Amino acid sequence: MARIFAYIVHKGGVVDDSAFELAAAARKIDPDSSPTALLTGCGPELDAACNSLSASYAEIWKISNEALAYPNAELVRKALLKVLPSNSIVLIAHEHFGIDLAPGLSIKMNATFVSDVLDIAGVDGANLKVIRQEFGGQASTHVHCDVSTGAVVTIRPGAFKPAEVTPGSSTVIDKSNEVGSLSAGRRYLETVVAEAGDVDITKYNVLVSIGRGIQEKDNVAIAQQLADALGAAVSCSRPVVDAKWMEKSRQVGSSGKTVKPKVYLACGISGSFQHLAGIKGSPFLIAINKNPKAPIFQVADVGIVDDILEFLPELTIKVRELHSIAK
Amino acid sequence: MEILVCARRVPDTSENEIQLNRAGNDIERDELVYSINEPDNYAVEEALQIVARTGGTVTVATVGGEDDEEILRREMAMGANQGVLITDDAFSGSDGRGIATILKSFVERGHYDLVLTGVQAEDGGARVGGMLAALLDYPFASLVTSIEVLDGQKLKIAREIEGGNKEISEIDLPCVLSIQTGINEPRYVGMRGIRQVASVPIPTFGASDLGIGACAVGEAAAKVKRVDYFVPALGKGAEILRGTREENIDKVLELVAAKGGLK
């Protein structure tokens, strides 16, 4: 088996959680392998990130370069190409940076590319067998990849349990000198931080969260009435924001807010992994969806196959009745 | 600006329950509702809006078969100047790299300033745009949520990063961008509009037109192969309430109260 590398995303000297998941994925590809961590950046933050990995990676390659202070995928690609041995297998987290970096890296390495991998089914010579999902998680597939000329594999965040941490020593190898000067056709200017919005959905114990199943803007009121009766807030999934039915500040997911409610009512939400990535703290998850195949039912505690446009108004009436009895 | 949008016709997951076929090697496709891949539709709308501001043309191309003409006509009804069908028996079974290789040959035949794709299709791969850019040696950005045309063959773009934040960059033309949903509000296309373009000829290009050798694309060249479909079994699965609606509502209320959610 070829040498396995894990490209590690880090910020402010802290590595992303995916660093430990990639180590687990590497060991599942080759239990005997000792994956090598690859980090790019510069200054003390890069060193801090490297040092925090000693329990998971025996060898850490760092590329320090001022041009890499902000992770620009094109520059990172050029740097990695200078140091990676031929036929390497490179693991990258399937998040916004990995999506930017991985496809082009695979072309320039002349390596096979497989993305958003959920599990490793096995290795047979140079045939890497992985599990992916299609159709928004409604169907899974086995995919066979010929990795004889190397591979770039992006790994879905959260899909692999982080490798057990065994305190040990690791070697940091400085590869900076092999890289030289870097320039790119895309230049980072600034980061614009998300607007706060009218309601802070991260502060609520109960969220009535709506997805595409709400069907039209006027129906958002149906969810709002239930939320009002419950003392909850209305949050939503990406399609609701895309359609401009709710503000971006209400979106739960990897590109929206991360929430930790006690109860999460997923109403007409299919349950994409990007959405689920925004739900933390294991809330009690109740899913209501017309489609019995909706992936949300695989992760919910309780599921109801019903039309939210009929179910929610009746639920609201019941909640109000309870309140009037209580008074 | 001359803009090429690479689009794809896919089963519409919001309209369909995906079922596996008996052999387990494909999904049951007979009853499926197909439409243009949603992010691709946003890409076409974005191209139309850019051209409305700066002039130029929008070409929509797809790699596929005759059935895929319907999405080209739909996007022409939206306002795209031309639809192009890239089709050849030799293309079938291509993996992401194969599709990117085919598109690269098509891009090199023209003079496009900007190539757009949707961020991902129904297989969730997010592959082709970035691979195409690397094959062309063009700059690339994924998950693009706004585009502003600057002077001097440059764009100012925003990418969607974590937590709803946006990363702003400048990118040189020509480039490839993968477009995220929500970047704009795609215009409505009525049946009347589609009828108006129903007889517009759609040029087709095959492997020999594009100078593509059979060994570079298609099933034989594919290093990534899907071998089956199966029903995912992630997590323990929800306890499905099978009572009447009224019973289910009572149960939900009971659970919400028990979990500390009723005040």
C-alpha cells in the first residue's frame, strides 16, 4: 500500500476535529500504516497546530510559507505537489476547503479522486473500496477506486470516529525549503462575518426547524405559530434560505449556525449531512416528513410520516389547549 | 463576456422517493421526475445576470444523451443563447475525470472567459468543476455565492465557508467557478417559453469532433467505478410513530414535555 497522508486544516493554532477522523480513516485503509500529517501555514500558529497532533500522527510534515498564512487552495496545491511522493494517497476533510483543493490536486498528481467518503469497505491490492452516498443520502453505494497511481480521497466530517489518542512522541519534519515562492490566479481579500439576524436560534431549548417541505414562504407562519406556542424559535435548512423564505441567520448547518437545543423538531427536512453537522449536543430529534425514505429518519429519535402543513397546525392547537388548561 | 455553463439532468430528489431496482445495481428510474441539477440552474441564472450587465453570451452544455436535451431547452427558455449536447457512445461510463476531460476539449474549442458549474450533482461528488479547472490550468473557486465583474479581466467573488461566513477573493479570468445554491433567484420558466425554443436546433459534439481518444474517457478509462446501490443503514433509525395523526400529536407533546421542551 502506498504512503498515506492526511492534510490537516487548522486555524489560530488549533487543528480541526477532522484531523483525528482522518487518522482513523487512514488506519482503516491500512491498519499497519502510520499516516503522515501534512500542514501548511506560517509562524507560531503552524507550530502550535503541528505540536497538537503528536498523539495521532508519528510523522508530521510542515510547510511554512508566508503566502500560505491564509489557506488558498491553489497555493496549497502547488506546495503539496512539491513535497508529495508519487503514488501517495492523500486524505482531506470534505468541507469547504477540501472541496476547493481536492479535485484539482488529484488532476495535478495524476491520481484517482473519490469524494465525500463515509466508510472504507476494504482494500484489495490497488483497489480501494469505499462507501459513499448519492441522492441526498437516500441511497448508498460501494465505489471501487484504482489507486495504483495514487489517490485523493475526501472524507465526510463526522463519518469516522476519531482515532484513539495514544500519547507518544512525533517527529515534525520541515519541508518548507522544498517549496519556494508561490503565486496564484486567485487572491484572498477578506472574510465577511455572518450577520447576527433578528433571532438568535442558538439560545433556544426547542427549535421548530423547517425544510423544503414547508413549500412556500407564506407557510413559514405555520411553523412560527407552533414555535410561539412552545416558546421556541423557528430555524431552517438550506433550501428555505436559498428560496429567500427565511434569513441566513436562521439556517442550521455547516454553512449556517451550530445549535444545541434540547428538542429539535425537523419538519419537512430531508436531513443532509451538512444540515445535521449543525446540530450538536444530541438533542431529542423528532422528524416529520412526507417521504418515508428521507434520511432524517435514520438519525431521528422519533419519526412521523405525515404532511407538515397539516400536522403542525393541529399540533399548535393542542399546545395552546394545554396552556389554557394549565392556566 | 462569453460564459459556458456545464449542466446536468438529474432525478429530482425533492420530487422523488429513491427506490433501488431488484438487481441492486441501480435505482428504479422508470417513474422518476428528472430536472436540471439545482445548483446548475443557479449557475445559468448567474451567467444570465452577468451578461445582462456586461454583454456577451451564455452557452449551456451537457454531456449526456438525447433525453438531456430537455434541460438545454429549459435553460434556453430562461435566456441562454445556445444549448450544446456533447454526446458519444464512447463517453458512457466516464468517471468524474472522464467528464472533466470531455468538457476540457469542448472549452478549448471556444473562447470562454468564464466557465460555471453547479457545486455538486445528485451523486454529491463536487468533482468536475475543480478537475476541469486543473486540466485547463485555470484558477478555480468552489461554493461561490456572489460574483462581481471587475476591470482588467478579473472577478471579485464570495465563497461560502463555515458558520455562514464569506470568504472574499479576487480571481483572474478565464476561470472556473462552482456555484452554490442561493446565489440568486432563478427566473421562472413557463411552458410557453419552452415551446418557443422547442424547434431551435441543438448542435451536438462527439468524440471525433472534440479530438478525444477513446482511451481517455468512458468506462475503460474510469478509475472510479460505482459497483452497486444499497439502502443506507446509518444510525439506529427513528422509532416511527404509526398511530393516527391525533395519537401522534399527543405522543409528540408528551415527548417534548419529557425532554424539557414544554414550559
